[in-house]
Amino acid sequence: MNLTELTKIGDLFEAYPDLKEKLTSALPQAKVLATPLAQTLLKNATVADIAQKIGIPTDDLLKKLTELI
């Protein structure tokens, strides 16, 4: 899968079922993705949206996701 800032996080988590757990372990601020409210928002959220939500640069999140998958 080619990752860009417009990649949907929900698609990533569907393609790589263990990615959410790996991401929340690697980035403590990503633990917000495990909340019930986040579950409903994740389907349409992009990598850029999530980076903004957890307070890190989009490029840093893209690098981390690439490392984890």
C-alpha cells in the first residue's frame, strides 16, 4: 500500500490488523486512537487528520507507519 497524507487510517487498520496496537505502543500520544469515539472517526480520517489530532508532523507519522508495516 502506498502511504500518503491522504491515506485513510481505517483502510490501513483494515489492511494491517495489528497496526493500531503497534502504533499506540510506539507513539504514546496515539493512544487516543483506542477510544470509542475515535473508532467511529477513524474510518474517514486521513493520516494528516490523525497527525494533527495527536500533535505530530504528518511526515513523522507517515515514517512511523511505514516502519510499522
